[in-house]
Amino acid sequence: MTPERFAKLRQVLAARQPDLTVLMENVHKSHNIAAVLRTCDAVGIFEVHGISHEGEIPRHHMVSGGARKYVRTHLHNDVASACAVLKASGHQLVAAHLTETAVDYRQVDYTQPTALILGSELWGVSQAAAEAADSHVVIPMHGVVASLNVSVAAAILLYEARNQRQAADMYAECRITPEVFEATLFEWSHPKIARRCRLQGIPYPPLTDDGDLGRNPFE
């Protein structure tokens, strides 16, 4: 860990948005999942949510560019429980879904705590997710095809959210609690040691200003 790398990680983490997230509902193709995660990292999303009956989501490291390591993933067994968790934490649920009540995606206020619901590649958002959503949005289309690839749609929606939040100076100050910030910074900086500490139930040791270990936790 070089001082320059540590400073970069600290800067990136300080700009993370804890109240902007994505819920991927049965997005199965690994390259699409990886592309969405890469965009989430780029716009400063701290964590994402997914529906998975198997307890994991497919990996496709060549597309994600390592973004998975820097975007936390929370998995849920079904869309009802996922939506309930997000609503309980104060998120508005915005589904990318073509309905009669859907509005242009730019009409939504993404400076509010927001969870974007993205449906599967083949079927889109489920009826249950559509009913749980507070609003539906669409991306205007002028071609023959009816929809964009899910990862492309995610990028368009997330960059609109990013632009609104940037204009509102929501990236200017760290919005993560100090406890979560320090723990996450340690995990990003020393992932192997962090994993070993968790397995042995040992608290993370403090870090120096350059990102080095203040002490060896295993001595």
C-alpha cells in the first residue's frame, strides 16, 4: 500500500453516497451485473442490492474491473423482502419500467434517498417490484427496439442521479459515519488482513496517515 494509493482510496470512500443504491432483480448475465457494478463504483454508490435464491450473484471480473471489491453487495431471497428493507431505510423505490404512469427518468429527484430497481434481461421488472415501486421511469427511445440493455439503462439513470447530486454538492463532504468509514477504509486497504481479523474475531488495528498498520494484530 503506497501513500498515493491510500490517499486515493480515502478520497473515493469520502465521496460515496450511502443513500443511493440499485436493486438488481434477477439480472442473471454476469457481464451485465459486472457492468452495472462498474457504473455504481463510478458514480459513488456505496452498496447495491440483489435478488438471489442461491446466495450469490454471478461473477465476471473482466468487465467489472475490480469494482466488486469496492461496492458492497446485499442479497435478498425475494423482491418483497428487498423492497421492504429499502423502504424501511427511507429510500424511494424507482423502477425502470414502461407503464402508462411512467415518467421521463430526468423528472425524478435523485437527491432524495433512492433505490433504482432494474429488472431481468428478458422480462424486466416483475409485477411485485412494479407494485412496490413509488414511481416508474422510462428512457425516451426513437428506434425500433423497445428497450436498452440493462447495464446501459443503469448507466444512463445513475449518471442522471450523479449529476443531480453533484449540483447539490452531495459529493463535497463525507456522508458515511466515521465508524463505517474507518472499517471500510481498512478493508479496502488491507483486504487479506481484514478477512483474517474477521475470521478470528479481532478488531481492525489503527492505520497510520500513510495507510500502514499501526500495529500487527496477530502478535
